Amino acid sequence: MPASNAPSGRRQPYARGLDLKNGRIDLSHGAGGRAMAQLIDDLFAVAFDNPYLAQQHDAACIPMDVGQGGGGRVVVSTDGFVISPLFFPGGDIGSLSVHGTVNDVAMAGARPLYLTVGMIIEEGFPLADLKAIVQSMAAAASSAGVSIVAGDTKVVERGKGDGIFITTTGIGTVPDGVDISANRACPGDAILISGSIGDHGVAVLSKREGLAFETDILSDSAALHGLVADMVAAVPDIHVLRDPTRGGLAAVLNEIAMASGVGITIREKAIPMATAVRGACELLGLDPLYVANEGKLVAFCKGEDADRLLTVMRAHPLGRDAAIIGECSDDPHRFVQMETAFGGNRIIDWLAGEQLPRIC
Amino acid sequence: MPASNAPSGRRQPYARGLDLKNGRIDLSHGAGGRAMAQLIDDLFAVAFDNPYLAQQHDAACIPMDVGQGGGGRVVVSTDGFVISPLFFPGGDIGSLSVHGTVNDVAMAGARPLYLTVGMIIEEGFPLADLKAIVQSMAAAASSAGVSIVAGDTKVVERGKGDGIFITTTGIGTVPDGVDISANRACPGDAILISGSIGDHGVAVLSKREGLAFETDILSDSAALHGLVADMVAAVPDIHVLRDPTRGGLAAVLNEIAMASGVGITIREKAIPMATAVRGACELLGLDPLYVANEGKLVAFCKGEDADRLLTVMRAHPLGRDAAIIGECSDDPHRFVQMETAFGGNRIIDWLAGEQLPRIC
């Protein structure tokens, strides 16, 4: 019974240090008692250090300046990360879980400010791996200028999870006058992409058990809010922004066509792609249009704004390979089509089944 | 290849309806393509229907009135739910995931407004169970007056999860002048609890495989924001509020003693407990002080405010069994002690190991 553990004398919060080198997560780390408090104090609080987290509430109280009058707009987004493997060329589940949610907030034209983190960890998970992931999250958050203000840790028995799953929620604010939304694409809009497609998916696949192949491709995992801020400053009337993650460019274009009621035509030759990604996709029988990206965005704007937007994108390190890849048309069928490199025409449908499970 | 699925004629978004009766989750439901969109449209969007979710962004744009000047305070909290079994007497993982996070926000004295939901579902999970859980979430959110404004669904392979895990994030606003925090307990403060302890943990345990026993005990899972609003209106200077979930009353009292630098003494006789809960705990060798609750709160206030606060709590349906259970003292050791029913004195330490895994 716990009561038999009565301390003698002045209470020392933790009898022993957390063994971050050789220790493993056990069920007590999710039980709400001393072991969990120690994990939070010795690992999370140190890595994510900020005044909001230091309040040590279950809930964080955060300032939110939404403009004069207090009636401004807040943007919130949530995303779960179940990627396998947890560590991959160019990133890990920690940095990915920050970038992915920062990007979802940024795609509304918002400035990301705060993140919350929910971890579901499998019993037996190495504390050294957890430390690496947490430090990677902290570095990604710091570099993106967001504070991790609240969190939660649950532990499930061995065999009931898969290492670690991370769910992040992002909160940000949108400047007045910015209205970026998947349903705002219009016939005549130009479609731009910020860089090459397929890097993330191929990098992750290259480390999958049973699939390992040689490649220098790194995941493109990155926080895009800085690029978005530059873009919005140059062209405040951007109609749509979207990051082509799960389901790739094909899924995102279909979502936008459906939401906006337009047709879309893209040109295969115009879509940036690394030679190694093209090769890996051919080898594995994958269509790169459906492969996930984690540091790219697609933008829709008026045709007349396209060149200006492209110039701004190319001036940013995360947009230097940006390209205009197509345009919207008036099409009641809402088809997404591609002019192929060989001069043909192909319908780009949504993915019906699944191509790459657990890519993010 | 997906491209071979080109539709003919005007696009129908989904070829077949979702089989919510006999269907099962497969990996395609998390792949970002057509199956995932169908799951979102046919199940989540219908159940959680609200104008923010209907924006169909990855991020929801939500109004947030933080008072004149826009410098007000927003409260955010996140919680993962991995409870086993998923359905238990008095609730399920869906209602629990709403109540738990609504309560974390409410414990800052805030009014909960919005929730986001991240689901991690195991391949093979019955769609009928998912529908029941989603409808339970929707009902709990509606009854708590919160909108579910953004969500995410991931699917992991069979054997890499355990049915469904749900992470919710809650956002609310705090009225000016309210400052409720775990570090505000003072010597002389009275400690109140809103009702009986141990109901949730015992109700869940009664359905565990290998542990099943007869009991009429229901989980106390409930949203406490209404009770909190009444309490704050009557006694704006409440010092601390906390819901004793994982780790039970013992963990919460120790956290508060540690954060505020006070000693705490509670009286065993004063703590409300159902006879059946007491019996089940004796049978299972559990200490009810460490058993999770999901619809109770602990409040700390000045001694002179205690009777007024108690009266208001008892006037609310979720506080009708409220009681004053102890007080804070000046104690550099920050001990939590209990005067036992037999006249003895016992140190109530934190739980060192774990008593009840996956109770929430």
C-alpha cells in the first residue's frame, strides 16, 4: 500500500534521479504519482521550459492578443503522429509533431504561438529515446517561436501501443484582413508549390524494416510559418494554402477542388522532384503525387498575383525551388487533371485505398 | 495505381456508404484519401456539427472574446485517454475524453469553449463502436456547451494500438479577477470535496477482464464547469481547484502541498465514499485515496469562505454530497496527513508505483 512509503524528515521529492541513459518507461510513469511527476520535472519541464508550463497547472493560462476590441480570430489545429520508424533521415517524431501542427496553423495564414502535447507511450520504451524526442520537440518549437504550454503523458502496456504516439495541438492568431481557406479557389487562380515533392515519404520508407534501400534523401520536415508570413505580406489576398502531407499533392488538390467547386489542371513537367525521389518511387511502385511531404505548401492566388508570390517564395530558404504548377478552371466535375510529361492527360483521383501507412 | 480509379462523368464523392453497422476501420481510413474523407464526412462531421468544423480546414478559425482591449486570458489543456475497457458503467472513452478536458479547463476557473480531438485507432476496430464513441463525445460536448472544432484521425496496424486512444485539447477563457492555481493554497485554508471518491476507478475495474465483480457503482464521469461557475460566482477568491483523476485524492493533495509549500491535514471520517466503493476497495486491496475520479473536484479557500462555498456546492446536482474534509497548515515538510477513522494519524504519500493502469 502506498501509505507504507511514508517519508521520514523533510520531504525529498524524488528518492533517485531519472535514469535517462538506460532506464525505460514503465506503467508508473503514467500513473499520476511520484514517477510521473519526476518524469515531468526532470525531462519535460527542463526541455520545454517556459513561464506558461511553469505554472504547473493541468491547464495553462496564456496571453492571447487578438487585436483591438478582443473580438479577433484565433486558429486551432490538432494532429496525431504515429510515424514508423520514430527516427528517420531528416527528423524524428518529435520535430515532426511540432512542424506538422505549426504548419496546419500557418496554412490559415495565422501566426502559431502555442502548442500542447499529448504523449501515449508504450511500456518498456527507452528513456534515452524519449529524451531525444523531447529535445527534438523543444528545439523545433524554439526555432518556430512557439511555446509548449501544456502536456499529458499516458503509458500503455507492452504490446498495446508502438513505442510512442504524439498528439499536438497548435494555437495561433490571424491578422485582420487575411482570409485563407480551402473553399476560396476560383477559376483562373494560379497554383504554386514551394518545392520538390515526395522527400518525406521516401526518406521514411528508406528506413522501414524490410524495405531499407540506399538514398541520400532527407525528410523535408520543416516549419513553414515564416515562409507563409512572407507570402501573406506580399500577397495578402492568397486564396488557399495547404500542406500536402498524408495523401500527398493529389489528396490536397482534390480536397481544394471539392471544397471550392473548381477544376484543377497541373503540369507534370512543372512539379519539382528530386531525381532520387523519382527513382525510389519507380523502384517501389509509388506514385509521387500521393507521397507525403512535411515541409511543403501549395498556394492558390489570382493569376495576376502569381509571379509576385513566386518571387517572394523563392527568396525564402524553404521556397527556393518554388514553381507555378497549374491553374484552376470552371469545371462542374471538379476534376483534378495532369498534363503528363509525354503530352497526355491523366485524371488525378483521390487515393482510394492506402499507399503508405504511418508516414506521419 | 490510384490513377486507374478515374471516375467517369460527374464525380460522386463516395462510391459506397460507410457501413457503420458491420464495417471495420482499415488502414485506408487514416491514409488521407477518399476513405478518410468519407469517415470524416459521414461520421465526425455529422456528429460534431458546428460552423467552425464546417470550415473544413486543417485548422479551425474560432472567435475568442477575451474582454476589452484584447489582452485577456485564454486557458488551454490537453489530455490523452487510453482507458480500458472503452465502455464502462456510467460512460465510455468518448464522454470521458470530453469531461476530462472540460474539467481541466474549468479547474482554472475558466469557461470551456472549444475542444479539438485526435484519435488513434487500431486497424480492425468496429465502426459501430466508433460511432457509439463519437456520438457519446458529441452528446457530452453539447451538454457541456463546447464545440468540437478540429480533429485528426490516424490508424495503426492491428496489434500496434488497443482499439482507440483519444487525445482532446480544451480551450476556454478566464474572467478577469479570477486567479485559481495550485500554488495559492495558504495555511488556514479549508479543503472541500464535491462528493464521494473512488466511483470511477471501481466502476472501470468492475469491467476489467479477469476482475469482473458485481457492483452497481457507476463512473462519476461528468463535466464540472457549471459547478465551478457557481462556486466562482459565490466565492471569487477560491485559491485552488483540482479534479482528483489519476492518482486520486492523494496525488492531488500532494501536488498542491508541494506547489503551495503548505502542509495538509484531512479527516478520513469527513471524506464521502459510497459503501459499495469501500467494499470493492477492501476486496481488491486498493486504497480509495489513490483511486481515480472523473466528476469530482477539490477546492481550497480561506477558512471564512468555506461554509458559503459548501452551501453553493451542495445546491448544485454535481456537488450535493460536498464536504469540508480538512485544512492547510504551515509545514515546511509539506506533508499530507490524515486523521484516520480510528483516531490515528497517517502520512498520505504520493503513489510511488502504479495502482490502476489505464483508468483514464
